[in-house]
Amino acid sequence: MTKRLLANTLLLSSSLIILTANAVDAPAAENLVGNLYGGLHALRMDIDGDRLITASPNSELDHANGFGLELAYRFTESAEFRLSHSLLNLVKKNPVFKAPDGSSTTLDVLYFPTQQNFYLVGGVDHLVMVESKPSLNIGAGYRHYLSERAALYFEGKGDYQFDNSHKDWTAKIGLIYFFGETKKPVKKAIPVIKSVSAKPADHVANIAEKDSDKDGIVDKLDHCMNTPMSDKVDPIGCTIFEEEKLSMELVVNFDNNKAIVKDQYLPEIRRVASFLSIYPHTNIVIEGHTSKLGSETYNKKISQQRADAVAAILVEQYDIDQRRVDAVGYGEERLIKQGDSSAAHAANRRIEAKVDVVKRKATLR
């Protein structure tokens, strides 16, 4: 979870504490049964770092800001159905890439365990973010009544997309208005305080906070209950990750007028195949080049044959998905060594390929 989402979460928590301390009268739960309500909302979504705009590992999405509408129905004293639609403004990390528009359509069930302000929420989300995929969401929220018909709410949710294992986090604020008549008087939520007789030592033991995974964050505040003891964690108990950029390059040279890969280069190709297998979301472009000997048309043709020959080894011998390997022949367009010497011609008859990947690893304590 990023620092931005953490800041949003802390701001949301502070707002809830202030509003709870100054809570106004809330309608009794039975008065809301059978009522419809509509509302407006704004949200901030922290996007999974693995979501890419293109096949390039440098085209990650960063976050999204959005707003939308919702319609809900209170069908019991403890539960509501809610349908909402949000338009998302997607923000990318790298300004070179253009981020498309996004949207989120959710069908949620809200459950009020005490039939008052606090609720749990879960449901399904049709999320359009570069691609259109369904996901499941779960979270919690707090409703602060301005009157018996109008209320503000604050909500935090996590989305999990099974198809690509993407995890997104959302902070949301909204304003809702209940339709229909309220025939019964408004109830005020009055906390019940029980008198408990306990010895001072027992009282200290009862309020002691438990930290099951020994990460320094007590269980009731810990959002990630089983973090390894070796990992550094953030203020809500989740592992802090850092990014490490890994690169793999391939250079293969050819004899004059030949497109046959020499045995001496097979270990290098095998090394690239192993890299692609470890990082299955990366793609590679095999570039074929020639010297300036011969005609431009012939050089373009044989450079393509050389690129195809290396790509075929990756696909046929190492089972790399053909859709991940692109072969392009440039002919004599990109010489790396000028002149008419044998050494210059040999250097220019080559294959070049490079693939980069960003790997997330846990920060150690």
C-alpha cells in the first residue's frame, strides 16, 4: 500500500473520530426499512503497481480520482443493497504513456452489525481500467447523519481481481438522501455503559493489546496479520516494498549472407529464455541488423530472417509464448560501426534484444 493511500486512510480515520464525537441523532433502523436513497460520491483509488497501460513494464498506472452516483434500498434493519457507478480519471507514473478513461460499476451489500452508523460492505465490481475485468471488494464505512433524511459517509475498500491477481484500494466520501416518509420518531443512539468490578491487575491485563505476528502493530490496527518477522512494515502492519529494476540484453552475430545461429550463442539465448520464464508478464523484441554490403532490399530480407531464427529458438526450444516475442528486421538502417573493414561488417551483422522488468521486493527490518 502506498504512502498516498496511507495518508488518505489516516485522514479518513481522523474525520471519523471527530464526527463520532459530535454525532447527531440517527434514525431508528426500523424507520429506514423499505426506503430508497440516492447519492453522490467522490473517491481516490490506489492502483496495483502491476497494472500496465501497454506491454511495457514502464507504463504502470499510479492512482485514480473519480466521482459518481449511487442508488440503494434498505431491505432489513441491518442490510442494504447498493448499486453505484463511478467515472475514473486514471493517472500514470510515466508521463510518456497516455492513460485511458476508466470506470467502476459495483453492486454491494451493506451490513450494519449494530443497526447504527458503522457498517461492513462487500460485493462485485465491474472495473474498466485499460481492460474490462470483474473483481470482488470488501471494506467498511461510517455513516454520519446530518438529519433523518440526509447523511455523509466515509468508506474504505479493497478490490481483488482474480484474473490477474490485481489488488486496488479505495477511499470514498459521499452524500446520500433517503426518499419516502418517516412515520416513527427519531431514535438517538445511546451507548450502554456496564459497570464491571475488577482488580487493577485484571484491568491492565484486559486492556493489554495483542500483537500476533510480532511486527510492532497491535492486532486491532493490523491490516496484514501474517507479515514475516524479517519484513519492515508500515503503520497499519503491511510489508513495505521497494522496486528493483532488472535488465537482460542479447547480442548475436552472424556470418556474411547467413541467418544461421552459431552454437556459441545458444547459452546466451537460453539465459534470455530463463529470464522470460521467471517474469511471464514481460515481452521481448528481437532486432535483426546487417552490414551495408549488398542491396538495401536484400539486407532488409536477411535481417528479418536472422531475427526470425533467434525468435524461433525461444518459441520452439524453450516454449516462450509466441505472442511475447516480436522479430523485426532493420537491414542496414542502424549500423553500429562505420567503415568498409571486415571488422566493421562483422560487427554490424548482428541481433540485438533487450528486456527490462521492475521487481518488487520486501524491505528488511
